[in-house]
Amino acid sequence: MKTASVNLPDQDLISQHHATDKVIAKWLFVMCGMVFFMMILGGLTRLTHSGLSMVNWRPVMGWLPPIGLQEWQYVFDLYKESPEFKKLNDGMTIEGFKSIFWLEYSHRLWGRIMGVVFLLPFIFFLVKGWVNRRLMLRLIIIFLMGAFQGVLGWYMVKSGLIDNPDVSQYRLTAHLSAAIAIYGYMFWVAMSLVKIGHGVLILTSPRLMIASIFTVFWIFLTMISGGFVAGLDAGLTYNTFPLMDGQFVPDGLWNRNPWYSNFFENITTVQFDHRILAETSLFLIVGVWLASRKTNISNSARALFNAMLIMVLVQFVLGIITLMFVVPIFVASLHQIGALVLFTFLLCAIHTLIDHSN
């Protein structure tokens, strides 16, 4: 008696594929942690005005710091030719120079280490045949984004080495935006690798999904506006809350021409915009949290929405303290970290609401 044969997928191969995906996901999560730390370093570099201490860019040969007095004197002499030294720090000693040099050096060194930590495992995974065509495209996109980010960082620094002893707020914000985009995209890919093959996850209210996606983009926009605040040192003015110079809507919002340049070059407008965006972010997350309470979602998803609510309250308070105490470095750095944590919670929450079965 003949029986019909059915070609079933090899369960061992499927299990092996899922196992390798999880290994790649863990690697990407490590990379996300490194990007997270890189952004903290970048924020501290800006807050301490250390970013212009290294006036040349040696992406391949710049691994080692100055060794010995002669090398230190050489890099210090290079810095002496910069507008920052001539206009702001002409009384700086070599010891004072070292204090700003080390932070920028650490920032650049960490970027190089990230490149190695990404490239070597990527090659290993390719050789092992663990990366399919779809995943390869995603990883190549991440690599190209990272390479572009390095070039963009130097492009930003160059803007402060010509005449004005400060980097362009446009280039600084572009550098920040690219970092957030790299972090968010890589984190999303890693989460997708972890959950592939687990069947239908959670299907929830389309309204909650749309509201959550809108909110994460709003948080991203708020973080970008924070880049303009940092680039213009706008947090050093109007250090009261909730009013600005005794007014909710301060005078001087439209002093510049053309009118749209006020959003990027007018300190008053830039700070006002960031306040409005932050306050709106608070209301949006409270609204999304309330919507999640009325939606049938998993316990893990509910926990993420609860964490978002707590984090946005903490972040809002950190923002007020940063402003009212005229940007203390520690609190301002916590404020930046809080934004990244909130952004991460939102990405996780959205991911739990998507069907990854296909």
C-alpha cells in the first residue's frame, strides 16, 4: 500500500535558525547599549564644551592618545590655532587642555570600538551562513548609517574650527538625529529577531497602535528640538518655569527674518518650542496610557505602558530642574538619558502590538 508523502519543514533546522537569530539579536542589543553610551558621552562632551579640543580627524590612525610631554605639547599647539582657544580659552594651560581633550578622545575612541564590535561579528555571521538576504540588507543599512554618522560627527566639529568657536546647531542636531535613528532602527531589528517564529504575538486596538506610533515620532521630534536647545545654549536663558520672563508666550519669538529661521536660530523661539513639545509629549503619553488601560493587551505590554507613564513624569521633572538650575551637567545628562529611556519604552510597547508571525 502506497502512502502519500508530505514534505514537512525540518524542525531541527527551524530551531537552529531561531537560535542563530537570537544570537544576532543579542549582538545587536549590545550594539544598542554601546550607541546609548555613545550618546551619553556625546551629551557630556557638548555640556562640558570639550568637542573642539581635537582639531584633526584621523579615523584609522587616531586610536592612541598623546604619549609623553612632546606629543601633548604638539596637540596642544594645534588647539592653540583654533578659534575656541583664541577667543575663549587663551589662558588655558596644558593641564586644562587635557581635561577637555580626554572626554572628546573617549567619545571618538568609543566610536571606533563600536565599528570593530559591529564589523567583526557581522563578518563571522556571514561566513557561518546565519544571515539571510533580508537580514543582510538591514545590517548593511545599519553599517552605512554608522559610517555616515562618523563623517557627520567630523563635519559638525569642523563648523567650530573656522571662525566661530562653537559648532553649528544644525550639524549638532543632525548628528544627534542620526544617532537616535541608528539606535531606534537597530533596536527594532533586534526585537524582531527575538520574536520571529513565536507565532502571532498581540493584536490590539488600531487606535492604540496609531496613537503609540504618533507619540514615538513626537518624542523623536522633541529630542531633535533638544538638539537645537543644546546647540544654541538656549537652556542658559529664561530659567523659570512655567513662564518665560513672566510670560507664557514670551516676546521676541519672531525677531529674525525670514520667519522660519526663528525655529532654528532664535534662542527664545527654540526654548519655547522645546517647552511646548515636551509638555505635549507629557499629555500624549498620559493619553496613550489611559487608552492602554481600556485595551485588552498582554501583561508585558501593560507593564511597558506603565513604565512609559512613570518615565515621562521623571523626564519632565528632570527637564524643569535642568532649566531652573541653569543646566547643571549631571542633571542635564540625566535628562538626555531619560529621553532615550522613554524612547526605548515606546519602541518596545509598539513592538508588542504588532503581529510578527509572518
